[in-house]
Amino acid sequence: MRHPQPIRLLAAVCGILLMSGCSYFNEKPQPRLVMFVGLDVSGSFVQGKYFDDSIDFLANYLYGHLNGLDDLEVPSAVFVGSLGGAKAGQPKAFYPIETFQNKSVAEIAAKLRELFPKNKLDPYTDFNAFLEQVGEVVKDRKMILKPISVVMVSDGMIDVPGKNGRHDYRSIDLYPMEKLSRNITLRLLYTSPEVGKKWEDQIPRRRVKIWTQDAEVMATWKDPKIYLPDQPIEKQDKFLNWIKNNVDFSVRMKRVD
């Protein structure tokens, strides 16, 4: 009883800490995910049967993530560009998250078709040029410690040889990306089973995780038992769950030398 003032002070400090702690735990964590989306606009993919389907899917996918539907991870940044150019190694524009925020699914789809029109085809699909540009953005914007998701919509076929002159899947260079973050996942959507297996088994890597999904499987997202045509996306629980199980699948790390 000789030291009532210190006891009162300690009680007050504890009360402040308790209140600030409650406020801290009630706050939503800030988004950390950085998402890069690459769209194949080469003739082989655009003139195939899955290009329009992939645009519609991407519109729903981006909307779902941007709005955190059904616990889809909200990205802190989004960059969308094309996978190639008029010549090998040509850099292309990355459209930022603001291009797609505050838009409906239909508006996002319209914007994607405006940015990547069918009548302006790239002769080359250049994965290394795209991935190199991803690395430059991550370094320039100091995103090195954040988890990175690279989503590429493409048949996955190689048009351009790598720096070593090889014209196979071992020519895809992921090692520079492995210096950027310990949590990088590369997802190749709308490929074939044969090409997808080559991406998963032949590309040298140590940290980058690769997940591929076949075009025929991707096209099932429009199944009326999965995506209800008369319901807004906010009520598309089966479709959003389909995304988690078939696209945003948690990939295990696999070292390939």
C-alpha cells in the first residue's frame, strides 16, 4: 500500500495496451500479394478456340480477387500485360491495378478486349521477356519481400529460343526471379496436358513453384452447374470454390536442375 501511484500507473498502461491490442486485432491485414497476369496474344492462341473463353474467365478472376470474394486473396498490386511482341525480347506495357478497379465483370472483360484486340496479334510468344519485365517491376517498386503470383494465359508453346540458343522448355529462365522472393508461384492456364507436363518437369528452378491447368479443364468453369448464368458473381459460390481448387491451388515446391 506504500506505492499506490506506481500501481495506478501500471494499471493505466495495461489498459491502454489492452485497448490498442484489441484495435490492432480487429483491423484487417493489409494486402501483400502482388499479381502479374500475362495474356498470350499470338496468332496461335488468339485464333484458337479458347481465347474468348480465357478473356471471360480472367474478367471474373480479376474481379473476384480485387473484391476478395469468398476469401480470395486481395492483391496489393496487379499488373496485366501481353506475353510477347513483334520481335524477340520486346518489352510491353503493364496495365496497373487501377485499370480494373471499381469495374464490373463485364466492364473488366470489355477493357481486356480493348487492350488486347484480336486484330493486333503478336507474332511471338516470349515468356523470358515477360518474366524479365516482371522482375524489373518487382525490383523497381521494392516488392521483393512480398508473395508474387504470376498468372499466364497461354497454350505454353515456345516461339523464341532462350539466351543459350535452346528452343525447348529448359530455355525458360526462372533463376533471376528466384532472387526476388521466396514465395513465387507461376500458373500457366489454358495449356495442354503434354505442354503442361514439360513446364512442370523440365524448366530448371529451385524456389519458383509452377502449376499448370489444361485448356479443356479451364473451359469447364462455364458449366451451368458451376457458374450460374442468372446470378451475380458475388453469389457464385461454386465458381469461386472452383477457382480455389483448380487455379489458385496451393502448389508444392519442386526442384528441377
